[in-house]
Amino acid sequence: MGSVRVEAYGSWESPITSDLIVSEAIRLGEVVLEGSDVYWIEGRPTEGGRNVIVRCTADGQALDSIGAPFNVRTRVHEYGGAPFAVLHSVLYFSNFADQRVYRLAPDSRPQPLTPDVDLRYADGIIDRRRGRMICVREDHTTEGEAVNTLVSLDLEREGPGTVLVSGSDFYSTPRLHPDGTRLAWLSWNHPNMPWDGTELWTAEVRGDGRIGVPARVAGGSEESVFQPAWSPDGTLHFVSDRTGWWNLYRWRDGRVQAILPMEAEFGLPQWVFGMSTYGFDTGDRIICSYIQDGRSHLASLEIEADRLTSFELPYTTIGGLQVVPGRAVFRGSSTTETTRIVSLDLSSGETQVLKRSSDLTIEAGYLSVPETIEFATEGGHTAHALFYLPKNLGFTAPSGEQPPLLVKSHGGPTGAAVGALDWGIQYWTSRGFAVVDVNYGGSAGYGRAYRQRLNGQWGIVDVDDCISAALWLAERGLVDRQRLAIRGRSAGGYTTLAALAFRDVFRAGASHFGVSDLEELARDTHKFESRYLDRLVGPYPQSRDLYRQRSPIHFTDRLSCPMIFFQGLEDRVVPPRQAETMVEAVRAKGLPVAYLPFEGEQHGFRRAENIKRTLDAELYFYSRIFDFELAEPVEPVPIDNLG
């Protein structure tokens, strides 16, 4: 190996290129188990973001189950999730283009099961006894707000579905008793989000398939219930945060019983359907994942013995857990390994990797491993973050120079920064940037009280915590105080814009489909999030003055640094005018500004060429603003008002 070169931070040549990232990476989604087969979703940027169902058989052969142009993705709640179910190797899936449910038998063509009208379906389970699928339906065929219900679809004949349960604003997670005689489900109503308050219901399934009189088992406006599931012996289990932490419970003899209470999170914010953190190996043994101190764990829980035993695994982030007797399959990742589908033999403890999201291998000397940091923030609170130092085995910076810092504000805002290997972060650190991924107040993984720190304080607590993280690092001489930048997607984009409009700490910012006008978001977004801001800001329109006070679009006169914006032109969550209005205002003020809109993209970019363009454009933008030379040529970005 040659000698280490001395170059300014940001100018380091890196093998982690945007071309390499998009050519190698796929998104791994929902996992479904049937018999000895494992099915999962692959999102492929090189195929225009198309989602494909892959089937892996017992001999380890993984083959696509569905061909182009079909794209397995549902738009219920816009974010989707759980778009397919399986019975006897027959697939039932939602197709993105028309949102119809299709039936696909082996060696045949998909056949539609639902009509070509504006109905959407998700979170289906197969009712074998009655030859039907029970699922969530979102009806957009009438004026006004979409109508959500639980319906049944005939597995052989086309139809819109028969309504089984209605009356609530939202439904999820219909689950059948093992003998098919009872149904459990979750529901919630405006203004709650599912992590605020949900209700768990159960009812008899009558002989004709209709649902009897429901009984509420748990939940309410101040209790979030997550993932109801029946054990093999027919006992209803669920996760609830009634004590302040999402813990496991069971419903037996009409009573709710806690199972091993812990200051740990066995539940997650239900942004998409199909999220799963536990399943049954036997009637008395649960295989579960939980988050404690920002790290995921996989464990065996023996219920009657009240004993939790962790599996020794290299994965620090675990998701999508599915369990059948003797086997667990999940998505796992760590600080040095990208996401992969992992099969765990519950008897031997041996694991097998079925699929990797990326086969890209990079020398460890180019990989920055995050440090978990805690720091004091406003109001006497402590906040959390993951801090990545610049790392490149071929380069070092001139003596005395400190690196520029990218403050990453995650979306949600009820999301979380996790320590999984992220090529998007390594793209920056291998070029000489430091990155801090902030779990500001409101983030998941630290209990209900930490999530509620953001209630009524969106645009304040999140901004304070991002600024506190940046200044904490600068005060310790770890980053350059004069080269602090903030970036974020969606809700993280709002935090970015609020930090730039209301505080004078950062010298540059990047908003990826971020919110600039809270009023417009409250008036013009999809049903799932249409009342989200009631808790985060206040009821609208009663709190209209507060919405205006927190909206960066009304305070562009306070902006004082360059900004770049990225926006999907088919985004229904944050419509394009949110970005375009902000860009026009920043341009009129005379500040350097760049805007990159993308045709065909929704909320989050899925196409390889657009992911590549976004990475390189943001790097180019910082190179011009922070005045460093790029190691490799990238396509320039038009920057208005750049002197």
C-alpha cells in the first residue's frame, strides 16, 4: 500500500462512489414464512425502484416469484407495508400501478382479484377455512377523506371485498385465532397516530364469516398497542406501552397479564403495515426482538419461567422478525454489515444468510464505526446520537484542520437513528466529513416519555437537540465550528429548515422533500398524517398562529446560509410546492440555492439514477460552499446566487 496522502477534509478520494452504491444496493422488505419457504420483498433501484417478491426454498435457491411490470407495493396510508400474503405457494399481492390485488399461482400469470377502481388493500391474512383473505381496505372512490375498513376478499373470484369491521378512522393487524373462530385487530381514530393511542379488539367469527360483537381488550387514547398475535394454544398476545415502555402482554381468562416487564422497547412506531418484533416457537416460548440503550437484541422468552435469554449474534439492528417452530427469520444489520435476510435455527443457534442488501465489500480502513454519544440539551434533558468520524485509510487532513460536520436529522419525526452500516453515511465519512445522526426528543427506542418530549414542541425540541449535538462536538474540538451543515428527509427536512430559519448555527443545509409550511401540511396531506400535527404542534385551525410561527416559509428573511433542495414531483405526503415555494423565497433573498426536482418519484427516492444524482449533487454543493476541491469529477449543480 502507498503512503497516506495529506488532503483537506472533503477532498479525499473514496472507493464508496454513488455508482457503486446504487449498482450494488437493494432494499430488503417484508419477510413471510410458509412451510420451509421464505419469501421477502426486494426493492431494486436499478429496475426503477420496482419491488419484487423473492422465494427462497429449503435448498437455498432464491428466485423471483413475479416478473415485470408488476411492482409489489401498496399505497394504504401512502407508506404501505405488508403488500402480500401466501397460501400453498399461491401469492396474493397489491400491484403499485393500479393498486389491485392479484392472485399468482405457480407457473401462471397474475389474475386480478379486485376491480380497477380507487381501492387499496394491505396487511392481509389468509382465512383458510373460508377461502378468503382478511385485510385492510382504504376506499378513495368517494369525495372527502378515504374510508378505512377491514374486509374479506374471495380468493377465487374478483370483487371489491365484503366489509367486516368499520367505524374507526384506521385499522391494522387483523389476526385470526388458530382455529379460525376469533379475529383480533387494532384500530385508532384521529388525531392519534398508532404510537399515540390504539385499541385492541377481538370478536367471534361466525359460521357465515361475519364478525360478532367486538370486545376491547386493551388500549385507548393514551396507550399504544402493537402487534396482536395468537399463540399456538389460542392465547392472545400483544405489545403495549401502558407503563411507559412497549412491553409484552397476554390476555387470558378475560385479564391482561404482563410478561417480563422491562425498560426496553418490544414495539415500534407503526409507520408501515407488517411490522413484527416477536413470534412463537412453542406455546410457552416466544422469540422476540427489543431495543435497549439504542441497540437491538434477539432473545428467547420462556413465559412461565419468566426467563429471557439473548442469542449471541453480530447484529445490532433487527427487524421484520418472523417465527415458525424451530426457525426464526429476520432482517439483521450491524455497524459493519449491511442489511441481510438471516435464518436462525432455534435448536442449534446456527445462522444462515439468505440474502444481502449489498454484496459490496470495502476494506475496514474506509469504514467509520459510530460512537454512541449522550449530551446535555435544553430544559435539563439528555439527548442521544451516533457520531461518525471521518475515516479513509489513504488520507489524512492537514495538521490543525477539523472536519466539516453533517448533522443528520431523521424522518418521522418518530423515527430513530440506528447503527446499521449505511453506505449513504459512509459516502460522506470516507471523503472527510464527520456525521452525527441525532436521536432528538421524539425519537423511538427510549420509551414513551422520550417520544412525548416532542408533543407541542416540533420545530423546537428537535432543533435544540440537533444544535446541542453539533455544538457539543465542536466544543470538544472534534469538528469545525465554522463548517456545520444540517440535512434531513421529510420530517427531518422540516427540522433542517427550522434550524436554518430560526437559529444561526449552521453554514449550509440540505432539505430532502422537507416540510416548509406546517399549515399547508395540515391542509394538504394524506389521511394517515392529516391530524398528526395536532399533537406535535396543536389542533388546526385553532392553533393557526402557532403553525405560522413554526413554519420556515414565513421567516425566510432570517435565513443566512446556502441551501439545496431535493423533491419528488409525485410526492403526496409533502407536495412539491412545499419545496418550490421555499426555493423561490430563498432565491429572491439572494442566498445561494439549488433545486433538484425528480419526475416519477414519490416520498423517498427509489430509482438508481436519482439516488446517485442526489448524493453527488449534495457533495458538489458543499464543495462550492465550503470551498474544497473534489477528488473525483461529479455532474455540476446549478446554484443560483453563487457569487
